[in-house]
Amino acid sequence: MEPAENSGRAQAERAARRPPRAPYRYDLDGLRGFAIALVVVYHVWALGISGGVDVFLTLSGFFFVGMLVRNARYGSDLSPLPMLKRLARRLLPALVTVLTAVGIAAFFLLPNTQWATISGQSVASLFYFQNWQLARTAGDYLAADPTTSPLQHLWSMSVQGQFFVATLGIVYCTAWLTRTALRNRKDAGAWAARAAIIVLTLCAAASFAYASISVQQDPATAYYDSFARGWELLAGGLVAAYLPLLRIHSLVRPMLAFAGLAAIVLCGIVVDGRLFPGPWALVPVLATLAIIAAGAPAANTSVSPEHRPTAILRFLALPPLVWLGSIAYSFYLWHWPVLIFYLAASGQRAVSIGEGVGVILVSLFLAWLTLRFVEIPLRYPHRNPAPASSRVRWRRRSTYPAIALAVAALMLVGAAGGWRVYLNDREDRLAQSLDPIQYPGATELTDGVRASPMPWRPVPLDAWHDHPITAFDGCIADTDSEELVTCEYGDLTADRTIVLAGGSHAEQWVTALNQVGLDEGFRVVTYLKMACPLSSNPEPTHFDGFPYPQCWEWNQRVLAEVAANQPDYLMTNSTRPIHFEPGDYVPDHYREMFQFLSDNGIATLGLRDSPWLPHFPEPADCLASGGDPEECGISRADVLSAANPADELEGEIPGFVSLDLSDAICDVDVCRAVEGNILVYRDFNHLSASYVRTTVPEMRRQIGEATGWWDN
């Protein structure tokens, strides 16, 4: 009996030491509701980034870390399993429900060209690594259109899931080690909590420093980075830990609450959310912390904050906002898929005010259904204590949904895996050559070859994977690299050399240039980097406008090495499209770069950039949805100037020769999505390798005329 008595005495002592339960913060439920309203409004009407997600992250850290620290100090069991089970019951039912619904809707509403993205992101969301998937592809989160994934918004759920597991491990491990070291002291629990707080403080500081640096170097990736986002959640958690020590004067509380709510409202208007999670994310984070602090119970009191004379807190505790906060999780899960599927079904790029209200109401209804019939039964399976027969029936009612969700999760993983295997098998067949009689491609435009209608190749489903050989050979540098990656193609034994340098729009031509080199006896040396055209621009930017310093460093190295090696010719792009206006032009930084090459004795083959199609819809999506090649293309006059703007450089810069393969892509009036039975584009602005392969005759003619190396 002695061990039992000791155990009972220890539990009684811990219970006596545990502080009284803090009053329930209805104002924080309302703040959650206010934040989800901001997020949804900004998403539905494409207003940008509201900062509401950052409010969610901070609140999540406040509640979760606060609970962990209390357990570290007063809890008798530091096993993580009960907490993990609790998290699973809280998070997975609604998530699996939405993922299943999205998979079914995608099958019926979206072209099969988008299924791979959705299946991959479904698995990533289910296992909480969706943010890393998006970081790898740097998905644009600023606006929605029908080509956007209906699961893109789940990156924040993945960040939170990873944070919950990592923080649980950090706090409990730290607490266990501290308690073990101080097992004979009565205040071991207090020291365990202090040690956990110190470790979390160091983690928060490291995360903030990392975020401040990474948002400058690679903001698109940093936006989704769990390590860069961690400080936002930890800030909330540390305030929860220090809150009992705060002594805030009653006159200061209203000012804190007002300033906090005002900052949250204005955040999306005055702060560029693309700079998150760097220092600018302090605006929504500190605003959230201010509201938390404003409503904190005074020392040694149990007065609930909504009963204090603080107008902002009373506003946040209003029943409509509290109710919205109660369904915020499901509402967040549903609103983005509903919006994306509506845009896909309607063929629109944006919604009107009335349509947006409809999207919100449908999302609210689905969120309520999910809460009522999925979340609550599985989260609280034993809510009804009596009688026993009722408990049995309740357990049955909660067991069936749990089994259904488990089956749905398995089906999601199985379907995604099966689709991936199917696509991989198709990718292996992409390399098979096409009969030039049945699939003339560009030669139908340049050589007058005519072919009977045949099934398109590649089929729209395979278009995205129809990359040039350099992509498979690892011969293009990533965006975050400044190192030179060089490869050789063509006739590797030849004395004559053409360097192909630039970004993916130079890379797309390597398939044809390699074949011409093999046929005519010259070597092709590549210097390629993603999203980085060869240029003298000292301040290059990504497509989204963010600084791209790695591109500048890479350009400097390429130009220096090319000047030292003295190839016979350097081929690169000579023009860029005029976005949002018809035509194309030669950027000034291109001119400066061409002049630099000329001054260093290097002749340049300036290749006019290929026409860019509209981003919505992607040509493959348009074709897969039943569109014809012409309506899935674009008017030539909308993307190309009447004359090649680079032609004038031939008389200005010695050694510069202008090449133009536009007539191998477009006829006199239109740039179609399919020519000669071959898909021209693999996405809206890159040519398919299969089509580029058919431009070999025209490229051979133009290079031969420019260099004089052979007779055409």
C-alpha cells in the first residue's frame, strides 16, 4: 500500500501547486473569428495577404506552448502519446474530409493535367509537409485563379503540425532531463518549466534571425519555410509562459487592445505580406500579443476579460465573432477549394462581390456541417456520460466516421501513388521519337509540310514533363545557387564551339541546337540557371518582383568565364515580352551585355524569345478541357512586335547577329497551341522539347547563314 499512498500524496501535492484555472478567453475566440474573416475576404477578392494567417499562428503557439509549459511544471506524465492523440482527433477529421472532397471534385471539374498536382499536394497535406512542397515550387499565394491548386492554402496547417510535434518533443525532453537531474527537489517542476522556456526563447531568436535573412535571399521560399515561420508561433507561446508575470495597468489595457486590433486591420493594407515572415511580420504578431496581454487576468484575480471595461475585448467577445472563431478551422479548410472550383467551373479569373459572398456562404455552410457531423463526434466521443446504453450508441456513432475517415485517407494515398506510377510510365515513353511525316511540327510552318490530323503528341497530360535534355542531365543551376553548371552537347570532338547561356528560355532551344551541332560539327557548351536570363542587370528580380541577387552573381561569373574561354559564338535570348501590352522589346541590360561581349571579341547569336501565351488557362489545361489549338493559343500581334526589335542591334554592335524562329512557332496571324500535330508549349511560356526538335531545319538554316560554317 505504501507506493500507492506515496503516489496519491504526490498527485495531491501537484494538484495543490497547480494554479487556479484561468478564465476562459472568449475574446480570443472572437479574435480567431475576426482573423479568419480577414483571410477569407482577402483570398476571395484577391486583395493580397491580410496577416490573418499570422494571427492564427501566434494564437496557436499561445495555446499550445502554454499548455505544454504547464504540463512540464505540474504534469505527472510527460509521455507525448496522449497529446499526439489529442492533436490527431482535433486536426485530422476535418482535414481528411476536405481532402477527400477536393479529390472527388477535381476528378469531375478539373482537367487531368492538374490531377498530379492535386494528388501530390493531397498526400503532402495529409502528412503535413505541404509547405515544403510549395517552397520547392515557390507557389504564388497572392492571388487565386483556376490554375491554382485548391489545396495551396494548407501550407499553414503543415507549418502548425510540424511545430506542434517539434515543440512537444523539445519541451517534454527538456522537462524530463531537468526533472531527472533535480529529482530530489520539490521545485523540480518549476525548474523544468524554466528550462523549457529558455530553450524555446533561444529557438525563437534563431528562427527570427533565420527568417530575417532568408526573406532577403529567397522570399518566395521563405514564405513557406517552417524554420522561418517558427518564431511567430513561439512568440505566442512565450507570451503564454510569461503572462502570469505581467502587470499591466488598467489604463494601458484599452490602448493595447485598440492598437492591436487596428494593426491587424491595417496590416493587409499597409504591409507587403510577401515580405513575411521577416521583420514585417512583427506587425500582426505583436498586434495579436497586444490583444492577448490586454485581456490577461490581473494578478490574483479571476475576472474574465470580457467583463472589463475594454470596448475592443467586448467587441471581440460578441457571439457572432465567437461562433465564427469556433468554426475557423473548418472554414479555413473549405474556403479556398470552394473558390478555386467555382472559378474553374465558371471559367473566370476572379469573382464579383455577389459571387464572392456566395462562395463565403457555401464555405460557411460546409464548415458548419464538418464541425457538427465530423469534428465534434470524433473529438468528443464520450461527451454524453449516461446512461451506459447511450454511451455505447455514441461510441458506435463516433467509430463509424473514424473508420470512414481512415479508409478515405488510405484511398487518398493509394490514388495519389497510383496516379504517380501511371505518369512515370508515360514520362518514360515521352523520349520516343515521332514520325516526321505524321508529326511535322514546326516544319508545317517553315517548310510547308502537310500532315493528316493525328492524335496530338505529347498528349496534354504529358506536356508538362516534355522538358529539354538539360533538365534530365542536371545541367541547369537552381535559383538559390551562384555556381556555374556547365554541360557539353553536339559534336564533342569539334573545334568550333557555341555557348548557350541564360535561363530556361535559352535552355528550351538546346534540344534543337544539340542536333544541329551533331549534324554540322560544332560543340555546344551550356551555362544555364533557372529564371535568370543572361544580362548585365545589377539588380535582377524574380518574376514576382522580389530581388534575385544570385542571378547577378551568376551572370558575372558566366560573362567572365566566357570572356576568358573565347568561344566562337555565344547564343542567348535577345528580347523579352512587354507584359500586359502587345509586342516585345530589347531590355537595356541586354544591350549592355551584348556590347560587353563585343568588346571582348565574342560574337553573339541573339535569339528572339518565344511568344508567351496567357497564364490562364495553361495551353495544356485548355486543350484537355476541350479547347481547340487556335482558341488555346494567342494572336501573334498580341505577343510579338511587327519586326524583331533585336534586328536593329546588328548595325550597332559589332559581332551581334539576330536570329528569329518566331515563324517556326506562329503563322502570320496566330500562335497556336498545336502545330503539325505536336503541342507547341509545355506550359504557358516554355516550348515543349518535342516541338523544339522539329525546329532543327529552320535553326540549321539560320545558324548556317549567321556563321557561314556551312552552305544551306
